[in-house]
Amino acid sequence: MTTINPKRVLITGGREIGGVGSFADSLRQGFSELGIPVEIVPPVHIFRRWRELRDPEILKILSTTAVFAAPFSRRAICMAHGIPRADYQGWLKLLAIIASFKLATICAGTQLVSVSHFTAATLRAVFDVHSDAVIHNPVKPSYLERNAELPQERRYITYVGRLITAKNLHRMFPAIRDLLNQAPGFGLALSAKERCGVSWNS
């Protein structure tokens, strides 16, 4: 018989920088505070954990890349971190992800959860994929708490993530540049692991 609280949680995490990695780390902190052991594993290693996949006492939270393990999992939550894009991921991977999402919605013991209402609405309207719930990307306390050693007013426009074309940062940069020109006291902080051909002249 499956208990209400899992004895352990297995989360597939992404890169160190970006939404999926941040989401996984925040979930890890939350479950740890509840006293539930958590392990974050790379999505490519999920099929090496076959025993855990089949164990209903272990909750599996699968990222979009690891959603292909959903049909073989017992007690799993599949995360839709965004909308699949054929121009970035290719048509084959897009169709495979959508098929896995659809399969996750009909597999016993598996739920599909979106990270935003926009993602949930787009998956439903465009791909006829229905999300069971929406869990927003958590904001880490460090972004909310005031630091006595720092100025009380925020001085930076901050972006944390990958500098890739699919993020459409090139559309945001002109507006950020205009804001920086209008408010000389502000600065721009980028924390990125990968860079694409983005030029910036401030």
C-alpha cells in the first residue's frame, strides 16, 4: 500500500544555470525541510534507476527531458517547464515530448504539472494536452530578503539563465538598454552558462 508521504523523492534536474535547475533545487530544499530525503539526478541517468522508477513509495518528479520515463514510472509527476519548439528542438523531439505528455495524462499514478498558467493554457489550446495542476517556479528567499550590507534600493536588472536564441533575449535587450540609459544608477547582471551570438552596445 502506498503511503501518503513518500519515503524518498527523486528529482531530475537540469543545468546549474536556468529554470529547470533552479526549480529542482528549490523542490529539494522544500522536501528536505519536511524531513523527506531528496536526490537530484541528471535526466539522462533516470533509466539507470529502474528500481526507483517502479517503486510507488518513491515520488519521481520528472523534468521535460525525462518525461520519456513516465510510462514506466509509478507515482510520478511530469513537469512541463515550457512549450516544446520545433525550430529549437526539432520536429521529432517536439512530437516525442507531446506524445509523452499525453501519455503521462492517462498513465495510472502519473500527473502532468505545468510551471505556469501560460504553459498550461498553450499546451491545452495548441496540443490538446491537459495539465493536472500548475506549480509556479519558486522564488528563492535570497531574492526577497533585504541585506543590511547592501543598499535598500535594488540597483540591478538581473537575468539568470542560458543565453540561447530560443529565450528571445535579443527582444528584451533593447528595452533594458533604454532603461539603463534613462536610469544611470542601474546596472545589468547576467549569470549565464552558455552564450549565443548576442551583441550588446550600451
